[in-house]
Amino acid sequence: MSKLMIFLSFILWTAPVQDKMVKTKVTENITMSLPEDFYAMSPEDIAQRYPSVRSPIGAYTNSARLVDLSVNISATRWREQDVEMAKGFFKASLFNLYDKVDLIQEDIKTINKKQYIVFEFESRINGDQFSLDKKDPVRTYTYIQYLIMNGKTIVFSFNCPIKLKEKWQPVAPEIMNSIKVKGGI
């Protein structure tokens, strides 16, 4: 019995501590659970991290400002019955964004009665060894989901530096599986 207690104590002591999840209202119709230390980005943070004509409808980061989650509505319009075709399009788009993509998962999943296109991957953007500031490659872990609804595409994107992947890889699907979208967007 004492060996079992020692083993269980060791497991609990060495296991990563799971952040408490908090239900978060992204918009009137979108909620999801985020780790307790996540907070909404300021407009300045959003402008710096997501420089685009289309600002995310929701953007969150952790207290260290290293792990981000954004919710956006894509300019790309799809019909819900074209989910397979859209999946191929989104996959090709991801491969064009990065110098290297290592897919961990690609799937179509039903979450809370809605079909999501899911990609989980590691990416790399090559640095420029010959520039004055000698930029190193940027490696990222990403878990991204697309929801086609009412002719629009909602994009849920979680990312962190590759060095934090081990800690956040179990949390990303927990966040994504908590997404609830009701009504119209």
C-alpha cells in the first residue's frame, strides 16, 4: 500500500499543473473556456500581433503574453455542405503561410453539434541569416479550427512558441472543444 501512495504522490507532484478554465464570452453568440490567466488583448496588442484590415472579433493572451488565441471571421465565403472542399483550401493556405509545416492532425470534427475543420501543426518561418539583425527561424505550435456557418467562416486559432508546446498541447483541444456558437454570426 505504501508503494502505491509513494507512486501516486510522485505522479501528482511531477504532473503539470492544469490551469483552471473560465467560461469566456467572445461575442453575444460565441463562448469558450479559456485558462484562468488569459485576458483580452488591448487594441494596441491586437494591432501589433494581428496587423490586418480585419481585426479579430476576439483576441486573448496569457499573463506571460506568449500564448495567444484569436477568433476571426474570414473573408472567404463557403457553404456548409462544402466543408470537405473548404478543408483542402484551408490546408493549402496554411502551407503557403509558412516555410515548413508538420501536420499533427487534420480532421473534420463535430463539437457541440457543429462541424469544425481542425488542423494541429508545428510551423517554421525561416529567419534571414544575411540581414543586419540576423533573424532566427520562428517555430510555432498551432491548433486551428474553422467553422462554416451562414456562408461565413469563423476561425479559432491557438498558438504558442514551439518550446511551450508540451505544456499547451493538451490544453488547446480542451479550449477548442469548449466552443459554443449559437444563432447567427
